[in-house]
Amino acid sequence: MNRREFIKKAALIGAAGAILPTARLYGAVDGGYTGNLVIQLQVSGGWDVSSYCDPKVNQPGERNITGWSETGDIQQAGSIPFAQFANNNSLFEKYYRDMLVINGVDMQTNSHDTGVLHNWSGRNSVGYPTLTAMFAAKNAPEQPLSYINFGGYAQSAGLIRYSRLDDIRALSQILRPESDGGERTLRNAEDLLRIRAAAQARLERQLNNLYLTPRKMNNLSAYQQALNSRSSLTEIPSYFPPQSEIIENQQVNSETSSSLQRQIQMSIVAFEAGVASASDLFTPGYDTHNDHDALHEPLFTHLNESIDLLWTLAEAANIADRLTVIIGSDFSRTPYYNAGNGKDHWAVGSVIVMEKSPSWGNRVIGSTDEAQNAHNINPSTLEQDDANGTHIYPKHVHKALRRHLGLENTDVDQNFKFLGTADFDFFG
């Protein structure tokens, strides 16, 4: 069975919970990327870690911090505590060995814009790129979709351009302009060759214009690079699932629709095809200032099912052992409810890092008190140290991840260092 026949018959899945194909296709397209892979899952709006990976129960005489703890208790999978809320048990009990939880990460802000910037660049002022941009620029800059972004923070700081992969039918039409997106041919091969030759000649004339502005030269060069890498994309349509099997947007609760599972499906396709190395996933709706529990419970259920889908598809594509997944949010939510049964912004949150059976899995680093205030942590011992420790900030997480992902002291790291920043050996 060739690649196209396999994909047509068994391409991924059509919806969460569907039976995966038993047959598998291994290997990228010829010349494709086969190295390690990175996904950042951006949970937008500020997730409530007290109902997730930094569980808190109500304290006598204090305002309620969580509704679930009125009747439930903190659960534990391996060494990782989690809240008895939504379907958290299904995620943590299945994946605790693959998981590092970093609690008490201080975003130093209650502003969404700054929280997003800080959490996904490691710096609370503009200018630094995402880890995904750095990773793609170092490992697979020649691949046409090396850095995919589905929304959220996508600063690349000039290292690489990001691509969207929202509409695979539109991409198929770009790759095969002679067709209508299906089997019908609009132009014959000879006409297409003449069109492409004329377009290339026009591009070369423009590039040779001595009066081009730097901005236009940069854009034309990027266009030329895209044309040159076109051949790398010619096989990717054979990895796409049929239109009927593409996962649709899902209505998560009364306020939020999510395309997260389709983003996962498309990312795994691009990874398996060898045309991408890094992807930013994006899921909205966590800014729950009213009806917090009613809105957050289905959001966490959807998030947990999506993370499970990600790893299930990665296993089916035989790329799970190459994949690092980083999960975080703008910040967290207050350790109490407001008058509308909602929760407002709280600077101290969490980051989760996942790989398949890592030596550093099944661990929690960092901690908060009963009211979700961050403790000082000793960078050397990784234990609470109120006298000589420091809060964990996003820069500490990013610095450790850069080292772990092989980005530290490389060309992509040179202009974006965290100078004078303590080393937390989260992955030692």
C-alpha cells in the first residue's frame, strides 16, 4: 500500500474517540525533517490551576477557593497532586509519568497582554521570540511549514516566519493551482509550466531592481524562498485526511467554541510529513469572571481530552518519542470567587511540560501556600527556601527549556539571552 492509499483509507481520525487505524505509515517525505518536535499549547485567558495541577481546598474561616473541595478532596497520580474536578483524573492518571508540573510561576502581572507576552517569551517586554520560533529556526529553517501558529503569541523576532494551517483545502489549491481542489483539472501541464516560468522571470526582474526598499526586498526574498521550498510540500496533501474526517470546531460551553483538536490533527499531519518542526496551539475561553466553575469544568474536560488526543495521534504517527509539549496560560485565577461566582486575574500560575517517559517525569517543582501565593524556591535544590530562594518566573522556565531543547548558546539564542538569571535545573 502506498502513502496516498494508506492516508485515504486510514488518515488519522474524524473526531475525538474514533477508532484509530491499525496500519501505520512511518517516515517523512523525501528530504523532510525527522528530528525532535515541539508544541506549545497556549491556554488563553488565565486557567484556574487551583482546580487543575496546583489543587487548593477551602480553609476554615476563609473565603472559598474552590467549589469542588466542598465535597471532594485532592487526588494524586504518582507524585503529582491534582484537583477532583472535571475529568482531570483521566489525564493525570494516564500521563503522570510523562509530566513535569512547575507550580508557583509568577507572571508578575494581571494584564492579559503582558501575561501572554511574559509566559510565551520569558520576558515581560516585547522583543523576545517564542521557544517554538527559536526551535524551528535552529532545527528546520528550510522546511516550508517549519513553524506553525494557530493563534496566540507568535513573535519570531526575525528568526523565521510562521505559517497558518487552518484550511487544508485552500493549501491544496495553492499547491495544485491547475485543479479545482478536487480531481477536475483547470489547466494543462504545458500552460502551467509557462505560467510559472513567467512568474519566476518577473520575480527575478523585481529582485534585480537596484531601487528596492529593504522591506520589499525582504518580502520578495521570502516569496522566492517559499517558491523554492514548494517541492517539499507537494507530497503533504497525501498525508491530509479526507475532508469528511477533519475535526470540526467544538462547542465547549455556552460561550466558547474551540478548534484545538483540529489544530492538533493538522500539526501531527505536518510533523509526520516532515514539513514542520514546531507548532503553537491555541484554545480560548478561560477568562471566567462570571460562573467560573460552570464554564471552567467543560473547558478543562475539553483540554484534557485534547491533550490525550495529541499523544494518541502522535503515537499513531510514530512521532511521540520525538515530541515535547509545553502547556501554560496568561496567568491563573484568584483564590476566591467574586460576586458573580467568577474568578478574576491572579499572577501566580503553572506550566506543564510533557514528553514520552522522560527521566524527569512524575515530578512537581515549585509550590504555593493555601492562598496560592508563590513560595521562594532554591534554584540548586529545587526545594522551598524562603530565606535564600526566589520566585520562579517565566524566564527561569524558558532558560531551562532552551537548554533542554538544545537552543542555549546557539545562533538563535545569542541575541535573546536571560543574563543574570538563576539556573533552575528542572530537567536534571
